[in-house]
Amino acid sequence: MGVREAVSGAERAKVVVEGVSKQFTRRGEALPVLADVDLEVHKGEFLCILGPSGCGKSTLLNIIAGFEKPSTGRVTIEGEVVRGPDPRRVFVFQEYGIFPWASVWDNVALGLRRMTDKGEQHDIVQKTIDLVGLSGFERSYPRELSGGMKQRVEVARALAVSPDVIYMDEPFGALDSLTRLTMRSELIRIWESEEKTILFVTHDVDESIQLAERVVVMSARPGRIADIVEVGLPHPRDLGSPEYGRIKNRLYELLGVEHSV
Amino acid sequence: MVWPFVVIAVALVVHGVSRRWPDLVQQIVMPLGVAAIGVALWQIGCDMSGTDIFPTPWDTVLAFGDIIESDRLLGDSIASLYRVTWGFVLATMCAVPVGLVVGWSTRSFWAMNPIIQGLRPISPIAWIPIAILWFGIGDGAGVFLIFLSSFFPICVGTMAGVRNISLVHQRSAANFGVHGFELMRRVVLPGAMPQIITSLRIALGVAWLVIVAAEMVGMDSGLGYLINDARNMGSRYDLVVATMIVIGLIGIVLDLLIRRLETFEEVKWGYVKQ
């Protein structure tokens, strides 16, 4: 953290969310989903957005990624207003956004299809597939892979274009708990080596503490930021440490959940 | 009466064999058994009614010799297949692009869908007078009718396939800057492909039904015409039934051929449960 703190706040900001609110209209009735969200994400930061289901955390991420328009407010990335999705910032979906009709190789190569240097393209695709541990499955199709492997393909597809920012919407939600743990530690390994800015939406308190540098806790109806909690523990994180327990208590308290059952 | 004992004996044998070779029984012995029962009922029906017009199974076998010898079978089969092939291929070439565009673009969906849904329920058979008016008696009318009967199932199936493409795939494509023609080729077409293939299968089945009817009414060659001809020339119902069997067999072969499309790696995902 030392070096990063030396840089001033304005320079560090990568993604800036200013006064964003969102409402849907259902049967002529306005339904507020997000109210007045302000947020700054630092360059190279791993930020988790934590909240109960229905708190608008996915909507917030979709607005930041440019898939949905905010009702009020705006999102800027390095000073540039977000008007739609952009290949420099890649979204990893929970329900497998990879194409089932394309092989692992073709899925990972999607963002590199316009590269003229085919040799270099080949090297990047192979390197990325190796990075997520899918060597040997290049010619496989998604339906032949397990849930965890499909999610690795999606992460590889995102990494292949070396994006500045990766958005992840509960990417490991559909996986079993052991696979989820493995995927988390691999994601941290990749984040540490590739220095990406990652915005990660989850409803899992442990997941947010294991991954994030800062956890943005949201409350529901309409969704707003309850507080932002610094984790500040070095990786690999000790799940049994008193500091971990303290943060966990704080997050549960913010979520308003009684967790000592 | 010996029959009850024969039936019981056969049942016992089948039961015994099915325990030892269950696959063999399920896939070969049972279907053949059902077919044999069907043929037996056919024969019994002929015997009991004492008909001299409707052919027995054996009459039908002999009739195959007649139609093969007269060179009609091959020529008429080719005539029917020719019309179906051209009508079907032309319909596919038109219906798939139209379905892709109309399914994808909301604006063209609103513009085109009512017309498509309005024309779709009109039986291709109802078009026969118009087909003959425009193309005369011959291949042109047949190709036109098959085009019509194939176009709507393929177009509607393609539209449905496109509209079923999941939001995450659309967003993935948008995220990686896939637009325009490339979007059609890389996402919309492959995403709709399993349903397109299903609609091709349905359309080909319908086409094979329609061509026989069309040839019976408004053409002077083809398997449908052969059936009509056989009846008109001295009530040769043995030839009628033999031709019907040929029509059924060709239909099965056509379906088997088009089902090969379902085995490609690019579309298998659409047919297996995830």
C-alpha cells in the first residue's frame, strides 16, 4: 500500500461514479434501484461491491460497464464518460458469457480477432490459456467443460485483450465451494501479476474479504453505499486471523445481519 | 385354434431373449415384431374382407417389380426430389437471412412479423392454382410450392432462434466490439443455428408431404402423379401402396440426411442439456 498512498487521490482514481441513480418503471410506477451512488475506484485496485440480493449492486456494475444507462449522474473512466461497453474494459458474467458454439481457443481469441500479426495472436491466446490452467483443452467446446473450467475460459477471454479494468458479476456464484476457493486464489495470483483494476460484485462476505482491498457495502431498496471498509491484509490471507474476524464482524454489522447463530 | 399357443410361445421366447440380449431385443427384435404384426393384420384384413381391389402384402411386393420394370419409379422419384431440393435450397437461402435480420432488429420485427405470421397459416396446397397460373404445369410450380412451404417454417424458426440468444452473449459481443455483419456471422447465426437446423428438419418434412399432394393435383410427373396415375389406370392399388412405401422410405432417408447437421460440434450445445 505504501507506494500507492504516495500518489494523490485525483491521480489514483480510475473509475469515478458521480451521483448515479437508477430507476425502472414497472406498470407505470417508478421503482428506485440505485440512489445517489458516489464511488472512486483506484488504478490497479481490487474492489468488491458487497450487498444482499436486490440491492442494485449488479445494476451498478452494469452501469459502470456501459450496458445500462443511469437515470441520473455519470460514470467516468480516466476522465472519459462511459457511453457504452468498450473492449478496453471486460465484463465477466456469472451465467457463462462465453460462446457455446466456439472452441476454447476461439472464445479466448474473440477480442484479438482483428490482430494482423497472426503469430503474435497465437502466442497471446496460448499464453492466456496456460495462465488460467486450461492447457490441453484448446480444442474443447464449453459443453465438455465443468463449470469452473468454463469460468476460467471466460477469465482468459477477458485477460487476452489485456483490459485496463475487469468487471466481475458474481463470477463464481454457480461453482461449488471448493472450486470457488481455488478460483479466488487464482484470481488473486492473476491480479497480482497482471496489475488490473478489478470490480467484483458478490453477496458473499468471506469472498469479499478474501479478495478485495476495499469492500463497498451496499444497502437495499433503493441501493446505496452504506460504507466502504478497508481490508488491508496481505495475500495470502489468513482466514483465522483476528483481523479477518474483526472485518467480517464489521461487514455483517453493516449488512444488518445477525451472524452469530 | 393354434394361434393363442403360438402367441404365448413367441412371448416366452422374446422374454427369454430380452434378458440375455436386452439391446438386441429393444432395437431390432421389437420393432421388427411390431412391423410383422402390422403386416399380419394387413393380410388378415384382406382375407376377411375378401377385397379384390386392395392389395395384399405380397401383391405389393410384386408391384415393386412392375414399377421398377416400367422405369417410372426412378424417373418420378427424381422428379419429386428435384422440385423438393430446389424449392428447399432456395427457401433456405432466403429464409435464413430474412429470419436473422427480422429476429435481430426490433424495428424490422414489428414491420415484417405480421405479414409473415399472416401468410404462414395458408396451406401451400391452397397456392396450387396460383402456382400453376404463374408457372404452368411443371417443375416451376413444384419448386415454387416447395419454396413457400419451406420458407415460413425456416424463417419463423430462425427468428425464434435469434430472439432466444441470451442477453449475456449479446453483451459479450457488444463488450468485445462485435458489430454489424461480423455480429451476424459470429454471434447471431451460430447462436440461432441449433434452432435453424431444427426448422430445416421440419421444413424438409413438410416439403416432402407437400410435393406429393402438389403432384397429385397439378403436375404430370413425380411420385404424387404416379399414385394418381396408378389409380386412374385400372385401379392399380398395388402400385398405389408400393409408391406410398417408396415415399415413406425416401422421407426417412431425407430426415436422416438432414439430421447429420445436428452432429456438428458448433451446434451440439443446442441439443444437449447443459
